[in-house]
Amino acid sequence: MNIEYLYTMPRKVIFDQKNVLVTGGAGFIGSHLCDELIKTSKVICIDDFSTGNEKNIDHLLAEPNFEFIRHDITEPLDLKKMPELQKFKIEFQGIQEIYNLACPMSPHNFEENKIKVILANSYGTKNMLDLAREFNAKFLHISSSVVYGLGGDGKKISESHVGQVDTQSDRCAYDEGKRFAESLILNYMKKFSLDAKVMRLFRVYGPRMPIDDGHMIPDFISNALDGKDLIIYGDANFESSFCYISDCVDAIIKLMNSNISTPINIGSDISINLTDLAKKIIGIIGKNLKIEHQDSLLFMKPLCIPDIAKARNELGWMPIVSLDKGLENTIYELRASKGLVGVKEAL
């Protein structure tokens, strides 16, 4: 059952287009979200490049309705005093929507980013919630399937599942950080009647994912393009599900425009064996390569599969991009980034 809130504070007049703020906007998901939002809104993109990349937003910098601000959201942010934002008339129009995606999540650099991860999910989330209060803005936070705990027995997990996270584990900074952020948001909603939404994302993939950073699909593709054998960090039974980036962005937009006020799962509910996934990538690229299995790594472990009935029934959303099509798009982009041409090569 959804919690109903009364939003009594009047929102400011919108002169022509909404002012929206995206934290983590130079990251993989954030940059794709900015691409979509710029079509209808004035976008303020915030990132400190802990794990984001300037090349993800280079094509947006010339847009008159786009502004990038390099900033760590764990530090206070006064938008009204920033001269580069005068064109957005924030003192009169305010901010209408805040999308909170900032979290320096890099599997390869997790050890050095642990404290940053904790602070982004605590201080960073609080600072963005306070901005939402200041401007009476709608707020959307990107959480994660890790709130349900690790591993999966093949059963699909619904939003009502309580989950279990080990507060003493090597990855607790991320897992418990995501749980804390959700709790913080819920209490802001109750105490300040904030219009906020929480999206629990499962594994997402697509163009602009960093390579050689511990993410399975781009690392598989990068190795295959370089003629290297593909390495699966887990046994032959390792399965997961993968949602293409455009489906993810579509869900974010739909959720922000909805009346849903309780957490919602977004991801693919179709599980695939990683060996079969690796074979698909090898087949698309067209090289004769081997697949190896090695010991599991910290952030390459099986996660639960989402039950997306709520997204389908209440949000009108379901993933539509097939895995084959999504892989082709991702391979094409990674080939281009390596200075290669086309999707397939001759054997």
C-alpha cells in the first residue's frame, strides 16, 4: 500500500522549462538520464569525477539549457550563489526535480573509495534532501538491489522482502550505505511531507560503462575485442539479469512523474547464465575465444532477480530492449571507443 502525503507548499512558477538537478550526472546512468532530460528541461549536472567521466557529457556542454558543476555533494551546495546558474533564474523559479545518482561505485577502486561511498549515501543524500526541502522539489533516489542482501536461490524478490545485509562485510560501505539512504529518505518524507521516490536498480548495462573496472559486460566485450579469453569470476552456475540503459532511464522518468511513494524494483526479471552471456558476446564479435572461470571477486557475485510486478502494474513499465540488441549496441560503442569500425570482424 502506498503512503499518501499532502504536499502543501506551493511550487514556484516555471517560466518556460523545469529546472532539474542530476547528481552523478557524468556517470554511466546519470549521463544517459541527462540526455533524456535535456529534451524537455533545463539540466544542472553535478559530479566530482570520482567515478564519472567528462567524455560522457562532452556532447551536452554546448547546450544552452545544460550546465555542469564539479562538486562533491557531501559538501553544502548553494545554487543561488553560483553565477553560472543565473540563466536558470533559480532565485525565482527554484528547482523542480532532483535526481540523486551520486555514489562513487567502482569495483576496482572500491577500497580507496569506501569512505566516499559512505559519505555519499549519508551526508550527500541529506544535502540533496535539504535542497529538495528548500525548493519544494520532487526527489528521486537511485538505490540498489543490494538492500536485499547477496546471493539468490532463483526466486524473484519483491519490494516487501526485508533483506539482510552484513554490517561487518568487506562491501558493507556500499550495501549498508544504500539501506541507510533509503531510511533517511523515508524519514524526510514523513517529517517534512517530501515528495520522494526510491528506485531499487538491479544490474544495468549499455554504452558508456567504464571498461576494466570490474563490470562484467563491458569487461567481457573489451577482452573479446582485444582477442583475449573471457574471464568469469565465479563458477559455471553463476547467473544474473541485465537491464539495458534506455529501459532504466525510461523507468526513472516514469517514476518521477508518478504518484508512487514506496520503493520499486527496476531491472530485468530474466536470469541468464554468465557462460551463455559470454558466448553471446563472442558470437556477436565473431572471434574464436575461450571462456575461463576464476574465483569470485567482491562485486562479481550472484544477486537476486527482481519481481517487477509493481513496476508493470503501477508504473506501466517493463524492459523492452532484448539482451541481443542491447549487447550489439554496447559492443558497437566500445568498438568505436577503441577506434574500430563495425560490429563484427571476420574470423
